[in-house]
Amino acid sequence: MKIVVIGAGPAGLAAARAALDANQRVVLLDAADDLGGQYWRHLPSSRPSSNEAVLHHQWTNFVELRARLEDDPLCEVVTSAHVWAIDRAGIHVLVGPPDGPDRERRTYPTDAVVVATGAHDRVLPVPGWELPGVYSAGGAQALAKGDRVAVGERVLVAGSGPFLLPVALSLANSTSTVVGVVEASRARRVASSWAARPWELVGARTKVAEAGSYAREFARHRIPYVMGRAVTAIHGAECVESVTIAAVDSSWAPIVGTEYSLAVDAVCLGHGFTPRLELAIALGCQLNDRRFVAIDEGQRTSVVGVYAAGEITGVGGADLALVEGTIAGHLAAGGRLDDEVLGQARRHRATWRRFAARLDVAHAIGERWSQWLTPETTICRCEDVTYQQLRTVARVTDSSGLRSLKLTSRAGLGICQGRTCGRTIESLLGAWSNEGGLIDGVTTDRRPIAVPVRLGELRVDSRDAATD
Amino acid sequence: MTAHSVDPEKDPIRPGSTNVVTIVVDGASVTGVRGQTLAGVLLSAGYVSWRGTSRGDRPRGLFCGIGVCFDCVAVVNGLSDVRVCQRRADDGDVVTFQSDHPDSSVEEQSSDAP
Ligand SMILES: Cc1cc2nc3c(=O)[nH]c(=O)nc-3n(C[C@H](O)[C@H](O)[C@H](O)COP(=O)(O)OP(=O)(O)OC[C@H]3O[C@@H](n4cnc5c(N)ncnc54)[C@H](O)[C@@H]3O)c2cc1C
Ligand code: FES
């Protein structure tokens, strides 16, 4: 048996190691040309940094993990491996440069699979967010870590959640001036979610220390951190020039009269994360009511032989992804949940999950965020669909469901297949449906083709390398 | 100036040797640092957008940075719809701005992206 691990972020790397520790053969697939996922994104081997740890927690942990996998003859590491579809015939992969051409076709079996495809930023629309110079927080982070490119000279980081902190610090460590970090959740809400049941946080001491180190670093770089505020508009002719910031109430509705503006040349927005579910869905895995892959204590999905770990099972950071990966890999390799080697991973998982649950409550998207939208605000970036157009279509078609709304307005039908705006459209439609519409149970998560493929690459005579 | 490459001399992470990579952007020769993505090279060279959207021909550049949003697609070496945030720059790569607007006259090899 071969265990196929999809995704080489913290979860996938840990899963591969655990399966190798149990003496199983592993194939590790990732679309990137290097290991590490979003968390451990780093300069390429052609330009190695001698002090990478400045931008990373646990960098030495990664270096050891990577060496362990690359040195093990039982482990086949395939980078630049784009998993584009999964069906009865297997896991279909194109190996080569992103978006082709002439990639090598491979197929891997689905008997034992660990899905660890992670998540991407969720960015709520804001008037002006389609201007060049507006980035997702993760995008700015990826450029800083992978390219050593700073997105601007005077940068504002805004949205919600603890992820804004490492992004701001990376920018500060990339010669940008971070003019502020604007967190929409209010201080009282964050404090109360932390103060409740403090005994549950015993074991998460490293996180408390991490918070302390952010406080010190923010002071050193003089980065202002404000809570209970949001960017409610972004302005500029060709490119970002300034932002409007307003105080928001606990539901994130802007409070009239509190607006002020700030001159910036780049804005980084992040309001949480959306799991990358399409491959898990293609495998037949059920989702839970929070719209992540449903798993049991053993990281088993609803499909026999398929395990899931990391951010596709819930957003909890790299530490949780690592221990989930360890448990998934061990079980995929035939191990048992009560095996002694998993003792520590299971204890840590419980700690990090409690930790994640608090962050979820503290930074959840406020239900009235859409009050900062204007009729002209772009909702679907691919198809240039505005808030007003969407609203009109919803009214005219009696907003009977997501499918008709999408087909009539074209929102969510562009080249990104609704990855960027899908959840936003669902949330807007859900809010409008109180006014008479209905939701048809259709969601934007299903995408049978996970990454674009060129027709030429599917020719029968194209370089086909079926793997057992 | 907005986006820029971090000056290697001032970079706290002390990157290794910085070799130049040269690409062609809409006919102009543009240099970046070997190992950077095409998007990284474009941004450091002062380009903030390189695509027009299909309906309004609105400018788009890099947004998600991880291959998810498709805002950053351009024509690379004659092939359209290449996510330049995902592609490392290679010497001689030819990047052409891509307009998806029907009125645009940009000639490009069409792709079969969904
Ligand atoms: C852009 C970005 C930057 C982030 N930076 C940080 C940070 O600096 N600090 C921090 O604490 N947290 C960061 N996070 C949060 C981060 O996602 C998690 O903490 C952690 O990386 C999750 O680990 P994971 O293993 O679940 O997924 P990931 O690390 O996301 O790994 C998933 C892997 O799956 C691969 N993949 C997905 N789909 C396919 C496919 N179809 N074919 C082949 N491979 C595929 C991806 O290429 C990726 O390498 C970031 C998130 C994002 C989106
Ligand atoms: S910037 Fe989103 S795909 Fe490249």
C-alpha cells in the first residue's frame, strides 16, 4: 500500500512523517515547487537565507521535517504536482510549471489518502477593494516570505484575527512602514473570550509567549494596533492612495460619524480563512455544519481510507495542523488511535482546538458587516458584479437560490470559480432571504476541476505516466 | 513607488547571493531577482496591474498571492491565463498584459481554463 498525502504544509508534512515512522510507503504531492505550505513559505534554494527564522516560528522544526522526508527512500516527494481532479480512476496530477504547458500526467490510487490542502484568505468586499494595491493579507505574506517583495511603503493591515499580526511583522521586517493594524472585533469581545475558563488554556503557554513577543515587536516597530474598527472604503485613481477607517459596533456595522482617513499605498485585508475543499469533496468526503471536512477523533473522513488534517478541518494554526497531520498519517498507515506514540499529539490537539475555538468566537465575522458596502461596490472581482447588480438580480428573480442568482448575475462564475466571492454571495443571499427569498442548498464549494488544465495536456498521446 | 524588492543589504533575513533574472514585459526588458515569481518581478519593477477583466476591462494585478483568485493571470510565453504569482521568473520569459474584455484586440493563444 502507498499512502498519498495531498498538500505539503504543516499538516501534510507531519502526516507523511507519521506514515513513514510506521514503515509505510508515502507519496507526498504539492503544487508548489518546494515544501512548507503557506506557513513555511521561504526563499527558494537558489537563494537560501541564512536567517530565515526572522520570518518563521519553528523554522528548525521545518528543516528537520523536510530532511526526514527527502532522505527516506520510502517517501516519494513530488513537487510542482497539481492535483486537478479525483474520480474513480484515481488522483489525477499534472507535474510541471503552474498552468502548463506540457506537464506530465500521473494518476495515483485512492486507497489511502490524507487530504491536507489548507485554506486561503477570506476577504470581505469593501468599496475600492478591487483597486491595484489592495492585497489579501496572505498574499502580502506570501510575497514577503517567498519573494522578499514588500507590497508598499506605507501599508495598512486590516480585517480580523490573529493572522494579521505575523503579516504586519513580516512587512515591517521587509522595510515597509506599517501604518496600523485595524482589527474589527472589539476589545471587550476578544478579552471576554480569553478570560472565560482560563484553565482550558493550560498547555497553550507557548501561545501566550507568542502573544507577548508580538506585543514587544509591535512596540519596537511602532505599529499601532486598534480594535473595533474597520476599513470601510479604499480610495485612489489608478491605485490605492488612502483608506477610510470607521469604528464598528459588535456586529461590525460602521458607526456614523467616527470615520477618519489615512494615506497609504497598499492595503492588506484578511477576515479569516476559507478551506480549500474541492479535492475532499471530489473524494466524496462529507462536510460538517461549519463547512469544513467532517472528521472523527482519528481524523477519518466519511470515506473509508480517506483522512483529513490541517486547516481543511477547521482553522487553528500551524500547531494544530501539525498534530492533526501526525494522527492522520499514523492511522492512514494502519496505526491505532490509542497507540502510545499518539499520546502527546492527542493531548496537544485538544489544547490547540480549545485555543482555536476561542479565536473563532473572538474574531468571527460580524453579521452586519455588509453595511459598509455601497451600491457600486464590486462583489465578484472576476465578473465585475456590483452589490447593486446582485441585489437587483436577487429581487427580480425572487432570489430563489444561489444557482439562479449566479447564472443571472454571473457572480461567482468567473475564472476563480467563486473561490474569492462565493461565501460572500452566500452570506448576502442568506441575509436577503429573510426578506422572502429561499436558499436552494447549493453552495460554491464544489469544483470538479480543481486547477485549470490545457486541452493539449489531456490528449491521449500526451506524456502519460500512470503510477500504480 | 509602492511595491518593492527588499534591499538585500538591509534585509534582516540575510538572503543568499542575488542574481539577476531578465524578462520581457510588454516589449520592455525588466530585471528582477532570480528565484522571484513573475508577479514579484512585475511588482518590484513598478507594475501594479497587468490584466483587464472580461466585463469592465478593469485593471487587476496580484491579490491572493497563492494561486486561488486568478486576478494575476497574464500571457506568458504566448500562453494566456498563466497565474504569474505561481510561476518563478526565468531568463527570457515574455509576459504580455492580458485583457479578457471582448473589445480588446490583444492576440493570444486561448486556453482551456474552466
Ligand atoms: C497565503 C497564506 C499565508 C499564511 N501565512 C501564515 C503565517 O505566516 N503564519 C501563520 O501562523 N499562519 C499563516 N497562514 C495560516 C496557515 O494556513 C496555517 O497556519 C497553516 O499553514 C495550515 O497548514 P495546512 O498544512 O493545513 O495547510 P497549508 O500550509 O495551506 O498547506 C496546504 C498545501 O496544499 C497544497 N495544495 C492545495 N491544493 C492543491 C492541489 N489541488 N494540488 C496540489 N497541492 C495543493 C498547497 O500548495 C499547500 O502547500 C497563512 C495562510 C495563507 C492562506
Ligand atoms: S494573485 Fe491570486 S492567483 Fe495569483
